Amino acid sequence: MKIPKIGKMPKNFFDEVIYPNLGSKDERVVVGPQHGVDFGVIEVGEHVIINTSDPVFVVPEYGWERSGWFAVHILASDEVVSGVPPKYLSIDLNLPPDIDMDHLRTLWRTISEECKKLGISITSGHTGRYENCDYPMVGGATLLGIGEKEGYVTPKMAREGDKIFITKGPAIETTGILATMFPQVLEETYGSSFVKRAQAVFWEQSVVKEALLANKVGLRENGVTSMHDGTEYGVWGGLIEMARASNVNFEIQEEQLHVKEAVRKTVKRFSELTGVDINPFEAISEGTLLGTVRPKKAELLVENIRREGIDVWIIGEVTSGGGNVFLKDKRGNKRKIEYPEQDPFWLAFYKTIDVLSQE
């Protein structure tokens, strides 16, 4: 089995190793672990518990406030794509021995403040410093939401005839992190004002706001049928995971795809520096919301999200098929999009460190 040196495991690993071994079976688990679905669903009477888990991801080089904000929002983004607001957080901090107490205070206050803004209560946890623990993975967390029995969606619910939407465009996380970590690379080519614009993309690495706005138009037959956060493997990976989960095809209109200027220039510069071909649509993009919506609610969804200053576009339609994504040009020619073998962000990130260390 071929697996990447770094990053998320591929589909065949989950199929062969993880999914056949899921502990005790329980009929109340109506959505369990599966590829392309970032949360589980447990039925309790007329309600459901939505749950998701992720590492506590802390990078001191981001700054401690940025790190705390990011740690909360990457977790909340995985839960909120269910259509249910996040509510209860359990968090485990396994911290490196060299963390400074003032930095820890700042990190924790930021985590608490972001949770307060999102209506999340911290209910339990564990905190300690241990040998062989290091950044960026300094623990793990589980986030819960509680919703009505029919009041959630999963990536398995996309239906033929649905419209496909996307917010912000591709490579949001790629741009936000590279610009924050290596500003000198961009400044020497584009200047300091561009660096500030590219670094501002960092704060777009959350889908919480737009997912809750999308939820307001209704769910399932009444509106949104599926949502997914474009994380590792980017927009192409996310769309393919959704199409496979629902066993339908996605037809994407090429002319409806948009790339932010800050993203386009950042990706170009780091591709030149590292020699890594960073296709923005294959690169990690926490903060890009992908979704499907019934045609009757598509226009309202776009209006609701744009009204709050977030870019959103209808980029295609769900058709019958077996889990494929096709890109369609203006002439009507179609080509199949293949699932990326490797997210180029990781290659570019570590190659940049190597290049800069030699200067």
C-alpha cells in the first residue's frame, strides 16, 4: 500500500485498515467513520449528536493569538458542515516542555474567547507538558453539536439536479500559511502591501460563518443537501469526496471558477522558489466551503452569504453517475478530474524551509 510521507492517509488505507475495525457496533450510530465525511452522527431519541475530532494544531510562528484562533476554527469547521452549530468542546493539551507560561495563557485565553464568540462551551479536558511532544500537534479535541433528527446533512446527501456552490475559491489555507510563515519570499517580489493582503487570507481559514448562513435557507429537500470543508487535497479532493460519498457526478463549469489575486500570486511565487507545481485546486484550503443546494434555494443561498461580505459562486450541477467530477469548458468539452496523489502544499512548505536555510 502506497501512502504519502506526510499528510492525510489515502482512501485505500481507510478501506483496508480503519473501517473494518470500528469497535462495538451500535444502531444509534447512524453516520460512522467514512471517507469524505468529517463528523459522526449519533441518534438519541428525537435528537442527534454531531461529533468530530481533530488535532490541536498550534504553530508558534503564526503568533499565539493566530494559533488559538486557528485551533478552534479548524475543529468547528469540520462540525458545522453538518448544518448543526457547534456547542460542546472537550480538549486535550499535550504540550512541549519548553512552552512558556505567558504564551500558554495567551493561547488558552484566545481559545476560550473564540469558543465564546461561536457559542461553544468547554466541558472537559486534560493539560500537561510531556517529553517528545512538539508543535504543531499538541493534543487533540472533540467537538459536539446537538440537532434535530432530520436537521443535519452529510456529504452523502447530494442529489441529481442540485446546484454546486463554493466560497472564497481555492488554496485559502495554502496562501494564509505560506504568507504568514515566509513573508520575505513574497515581499521581495511583490512588496510589503501585497504581503499584508496575502497574510489577511489567514483569517479566512474558517467555514463556520458561511455554513451557518447556508443553513438558514433550509436543509435537505428544503435547501442545502451537503457541505464539506476543502482541507487537504483542496477543492478537487473535496468535490471528488462528495461525489463519491453520494454516488453521483459533479459537472463543474470552468468559467465559474475564481482564484483570488493574493492566492494566484502567492502560489506562483512559491512554485517558482521551490520547483513544486502548486495547483491551487489541489492545495489545502481550510476555509473553502463546498456544498450542494436544491435549485430553488440556490439564489437565496448566494444572496445570504454575499450579504455578509463572503465570496460565493454557483459552479456547477449534480448529475447522475458513479462518483466522478468533470470540468466543462465553454465549448462543452469535458475532462475528468482525478483525485490528487499528493497535496502540493506540504511539499512546497518543507522545500521552502530547505531553500531559505541555504541562503
